[in-house]
Amino acid sequence: MFVVHGSKVTSSPLRMFASVVVAMLGLCHCSNHNGTFLRTPELSGPSEALGNTVAVFECKLLPHPENETVLMTLFNRGSTDTWLGDSTSLAGEAAIFNLVVKPSHAGDLVCQARAQNNSNIKPTFSNTHYLKVFEPVSSASVSIMSFTTIFEGEDLYLSCTADGNNVSFTWLQNDQPISSPHVMSRDHSFWIDRITQADSGTYVCEASNSFNGTDFTTRSQEVNVTVKGPRRVFEGEKLVLFCPIDGINMSFTWLLNYQPISSPHVLFSDRLLWINRTTQADSGTYVCEASNGTDFTTRSQEFNITVKGPRRVFEGEKLVLFCPIDGINMSFTWLLNYQPISSPHVLFSDRLLWINRTTQADSGTYVCEASISLKGIDYVSRSWNVNVIVKAVVSDPDISFAVLTEDSHYFSVGVTCQSAVGTPPVAFSLYNGTESVANVTSADRRAVFRVPVVFGEHLGTFRCQANNGAKTASSGWLPIKIEKVKGPVSLTYDYDIAENFAVVGVRLYCKVAAGSHLRYQWFLNKSLLQDHGSFYYVFNQLPEQSILILSVGRSSAGTYHCVVSNSFDNTTTISSRGRYLDKEVLNRLPVLVVAVVFGCFIFLILLVVICCGFGVIYSKIYWRREYGDKFLLEMERRVVAYEGELDVSEYSDGADVLRTVGDGFDQASDASSDEWPQIARQKKTIEDEPIEVPLGFK
Ligand SMILES: *[C@@H]1O[C@H](CO)[C@@H](O)[C@H](O)[C@H]1NC(C)=O
Ligand SMILES: *[C@@H]1O[C@H](CO)[C@@H](O)[C@H](O)[C@H]1NC(C)=O
Ligand SMILES: *[C@@H]1O[C@H](CO)[C@@H](O)[C@H](O)[C@H]1NC(C)=O
Ligand SMILES: *[C@@H]1O[C@H](CO)[C@@H](O)[C@H](O)[C@H]1NC(C)=O
Ligand SMILES: *[C@@H]1O[C@H](CO)[C@@H](O)[C@H](O)[C@H]1NC(C)=O
Ligand SMILES: *[C@@H]1O[C@H](CO)[C@@H](O)[C@H](O)[C@H]1NC(C)=O
Ligand SMILES: *[C@@H]1O[C@H](CO)[C@@H](O)[C@H](O)[C@H]1NC(C)=O
Ligand SMILES: *[C@@H]1O[C@H](CO)[C@@H](O)[C@H](O)[C@H]1NC(C)=O
């Protein structure tokens, strides 16, 4: 018994010989004409063996030929026969092969029996015995088919390799099993479609297999994957794309918007696409194609690249620029709009320009210059232009609304949101309470939202939010309710009296019972009055009332009424009753006052007169004695005349009229104008007659 270590023996003559023997095997069985011959040996052993362990194979030849030593040889039959070991059998005992199993041993094994020292006897071959070699998994390794820094929306491909058979793979992210639905794995590959920042982390593959109930596992190295926000490239910056297609002997081509790329500044190298200085024309959808000769072409995922125009920062934000010129012992200077920068808040440090709090004055085109002095000669290199726009943060918007008329039946409210400050575009959102109603992006800091109207219902309490990239600005809350105009409409008035008791000014008040967005119109003799005229002006206290202020004169005479409608709907109007006013009518009123004053005055005089009368009566006896009866008769007549003027009914009439005028809601003009002439007549009685009184009372 001995241990053999397999080694490859390639022996064509042996193989030819073996083939011949195999061909003749059947013949040998049957023909037995020349004494000793060998039967077919029998090979046995494990059909599966674990690598690097010892597997025992036996080869038995029965019956054993007499007085012959038989040499057994174990081979692995492949494309070439491989010698695995020799063993001799002296007297019919089985030949034993102790094989230290290697992967190369897998395959069809066969044992040859040959009589030692007797070339006359033909060797024979055993049955073939299939050996499977089980390899425990080992040396797992992950490779990443893209950059380890990738951008949101791109795809991640990982693949794992390991030695061993029947290997299965599992993947761990941050040492946890991965359950995300957009992650897929098959065999040794692992990929994530449209990666998100949550997919950042450490990836590891675990490769495992098992043999006879023993599990073998090995862990790959860790791969750190960093997912950045959406890929942002500013004009002038570098763009490098990596074709994530796996394959050997592939050639790669890149397409921009599905067309071959012809720009001379786009460079290709194997899987890479390389643009040193992007322009906005480099924006688009990039795709790479990998082809393996003519029969196989595959396309990669899409890379949507937007090359942004100027770099934008908000007022107050930090701006850091990095000079893209390489070099040792260079000195750097920066220019803004091709002028040296002198602002004290701009800091420089080697290749960096640094502004802690930008202002709008920092907007412009930045260029850096790198210079070096060699042997007294200055060499200056200039970077490309970096355009920077410092944006103003949007201010809190104002919210307002107006009713819009689509046709005579359909109305909506236009809610306007407007910010005074802020660099466009501005995204406006309208909220009804906490509920988002609509979003609009505006190029001019102003947005109008249309909300359908249901009359009489409270539409809600609205607010606007505005955002142009920095913080969100909010308006105050605006309750919106739209109501149709509803009568009755009342017309009242009051007036001003001058020192001479004449009415000089009148204020007419127009009010309506209900309605929103009211429009008041004033009419004189059925012709519309404008906002102001020679003798009046209109003063609106919206929405409660409208006031017409008149100066009383010849031209202001006439019948006044007011009409109320919704400002958004001129089909429904409600009119007040008319009221006739002129100078005479109006001045009747103060006359009452005058009458009262005069009345009191006259009453006083009367009192004095009565007193005097008593005085006269007392002195009458004396006077009669002195002057006789004629004078006394004259005095009595005068006293009677003054008593007749104090007619109480006249004053009470006047007071009634005054009240009526004061609260004349919905008074028909006819009714009041009927009363006025009456007062005018009374006034005449008071003003014109006193002088004639002595004559009237005869
Ligand atoms: C084997 O050898 C023995 C003794 O050496 C001899 O007697 C015998 O005949 C031999 N057998 C054959 C078949 O030659
Ligand atoms: C076979 O022959 C060799 C020499 O030719 C000899 O040394 C050896 O002992 C022989 N073996 C047997 C089993 O006869
Ligand atoms: C692009 O940049 C690389 C390295 O920075 C440089 O080697 C190459 O010459 C540049 N290509 C062009 C066209 O400027
Ligand atoms: C890229 O852009 C195209 C067209 O604009 C769009 O159809 C596609 O979904 C985008 N792909 C990705 C990965 O965003
Ligand atoms: C408006 O945008 C916000 C945030 O993007 C979103 O939550 C909301 O649903 C949008 N509203 C409407 C009505 O589309
Ligand atoms: C606003 O919200 C109120 C209360 O949630 C609701 O009754 C009303 O219909 C909403 N208005 C609009 C225009 O969505
Ligand atoms: C209005 O009509 C009255 C007669 O009803 C007339 O006296 C007055 O002058 C008119 N006023 C105007 C401004 O036309
Ligand atoms: C109502 O307004 C519309 C549009 O402003 C106008 O065309 C129409 O003539 C108006 N109708 C009346 C009765 O004023």
C-alpha cells in the first residue's frame, strides 16, 4: 500500500495501446487458446470526494492469474489520460489507491491490470468510475462594475467570484441582509436599478456550499458604495462616465441622445467617456454599447446628464471655487468679470476662492490664473470661465383674490400669490388649510390659481407658499367667501347746517342686506353719477356702504337712487327707491329749527309783554284817571296779535317730519316729496308773515 500523488502523464503510445486492448477485450474473454490471460479488473471507491482529503480506491482482479504479479495502475481519462498511481497485487488481494483528492482528479477513473515481467500477457482495463471532487468555497471577491461613487438614478452592478463548486451567493449591505425590492441578484451578479441615497453603504458577498452536511462559507472583501444626489455638472466642469457592461474582449462605443458622438472634445478610452470641459451642449442621454465582434451587442443603462448653466447660490450662502489648473509651485489669482477681486469678504487660499456670505455683487464670471516664474520668465495659465449667479431668496408672498367670470353662469376665484423679492423661477403652492390645492412654477414671482366658486359657501382659508430653492416663504391666511348680492337696498341721509341755518351739505348712504364684492352706483334723475362731479363725490366704504356727498345747490336738485351689484356679475342688480332732494326741500328742515328758536324767543317776548301788560293794567287805574280810555284799547289789540302767532300745532307737525326724514329706510320718494312742500308752506308762514301780523288780526 502506498500513497500516490497524481501527476499528469501524457503518453500517446500507452493510450493507443489501451484503446487497442479495450477493443480486444471482448475477444480476450472468449478466446482462451494461449494459457494465461487477464480478466477485467473491478474498480471501486467513492463517487464524490472532498478536495484535499484522502480517498481510497480499490482495484480487484479475480481470479488472480497463477504465479503472476499483477501491476495495477489508476488513470483519469480525460482528453488525455492522466496517471494517478500504481499498486501491485501478488496473489489476488485488491490493489489499494490512496488518493489525496484534487480538483483535477474529477472525471472518469479507470484501473489497468498488467502482468509484471510478462509482456506476453495483454493488460486489461476496469470499468470507468466517475469521481466528483467537491471543493469547499474559498477566496470570494467582489468587483464593482462602475465607479464606487455613483449618482442617484444610476444603476449599480456588483459581481462576486469564488472558488468551489455548487456555490451560492448572498449579499449583505452594512452587514444586514438586503430586502429592498429594487435590488436584484442572480448567480454571482447583483444589481440595483436607479439607486437612491439609501443604498449607500458597505456591500459584502457571502459565498457558500456544503458537502455531506458540512457547510462552507467565505466572505468577500467589503466594497464601499457612495450614492450622491442627482448628478450635477456645471459648465466647464469635467464629466467622466463608465460603461457598466461586464464582458471580455468587448469594444465600447458611446451614444449621445442615441446618436454617435462626434464632438472633438469628447474622449473615449476603453469603458470611459471623458469630457474635460463640459458645455451645455453636452447635456443629454448617454448610453454605451458594448460589442463582441459582430454577433453580440448590448446597451447600458441611460445616463441623463444635465450640464447646468451658471452656478447658482443664494444670498448669504457660502461660495467655494476651486482653480482647476494643475501644477506645482504655482501662484494663483482670481478675477471677477476680468477684474482683480478687491472685496474684503472674498478670501483666497492657494487654489481656493472662498466667500462665506455671498451678496448679489458677487455674481459674475470668475476666472483663475495660475502663474509660475521660471528663469525670470513668467508663465501664466488661465482657467475656463465659471459663471456664478447669486440669487435672492424669495420673500413672503402676498395673497389676494378676485372673482373671475367665465360666462354668465360659471364663476371662479383667481387667487394671486406675489412675492416682491426673489430670483425666478419661483415655485408657488396654494394651500386650503393644510391641504395642497395646486402647484405652479412662475418665471415672474407671481402666480394666479383658479378655484371654482360655489355661491354662499365658504371656499376655505387659503395661503400661498413660495420657494425658489432656499427656504419656503409663506403668506398669511386669506378666508374666501363669495356671496351674491341680496336686497333690500336702503337709502338714508343726513346733512350739515351752516351758521345761518341753511343746509349746505347732504350725505346719502346706500346699504345692501347681503353680498360680497359689491359695486355701488349712484344715479341722479336716472343718469349715472361718476366718482365725482361739480357738486358731489362718491365715497365708498366697501363692502358695508357707499356714501354720496352732495353740496346743495341748483344743479344738485333731482331724484337720487343707488344700485348695488356684485362686481363680478352685472346681470343681477338691486336698486334702492328714489328720493327727491332740492334746496327748498332741504332748507325746510332748518326752518323748523329756526321756528323753534324763534318760538322760544317770541315766547320770552310774550312773557315780557304779558308782564308789561300786567304792569299796564296796574297802572291803568292811575292812567285812566290821568289820560282816559282810548290808549288802553290800542294796547289790548297788540297783545292779542302776539298770542295768535304761538300756534303749537305748527311746531309739532314740523318735528314729525324731521323724524321721518332721519330714518327713511326704503321710503318712497313720492311719500317724502309729498311732505316737503307742506313744510315749505309752513316755513313761509313763519318767515314771511310776522311783519303783517298786526294787519291780519283785526
Ligand atoms: C507455479 O509454480 C509452482 C512451483 O514453483 C509450480 O509447481 C506450478 O506448476 C506453477 N504453476 C504453473 C501454472 O506454472
Ligand atoms: C521480474 O523480473 C525482474 C528482472 O527482470 C526481477 O528483478 C523481478 O524480481 C521479477 N519479478 C517477479 C515477480 O518475478
Ligand atoms: C483632459 O484632461 C486630462 C487630464 O486632466 C489630460 O490628460 C488630457 O490631455 C485632457 N484632454 C483635453 C482634450 O484637454
Ligand atoms: C432620461 O431621460 C429620458 C428622456 O428625457 C427619460 O425617458 C428617461 O427615463 C431618463 N432616464 C433616467 C434614468 O432618468
Ligand atoms: C404640490 O407639490 C407638493 C410637494 O411637491 C405635493 O406634496 C403636492 O401633492 C402637490 N400638490 C398638487 C395638487 O399637485
Ligand atoms: C377647502 O377646505 C374646506 C374644508 O376642508 C372644504 O370644505 C373646501 O371645499 C375646500 N375648498 C377647495 C376649493 O378645495
Ligand atoms: C332732475 O329732474 C327734476 C324734475 O324731476 C329737475 O327739476 C331737475 O333739474 C333735474 N336735475 C338734473 C340734474 O337734471
Ligand atoms: C356686463 O359686463 C360685460 C363685460 O364686462 C359687458 O360686456 C356687458 O355689456 C355688461 N352688461 C351690462 C348690462 O352692463
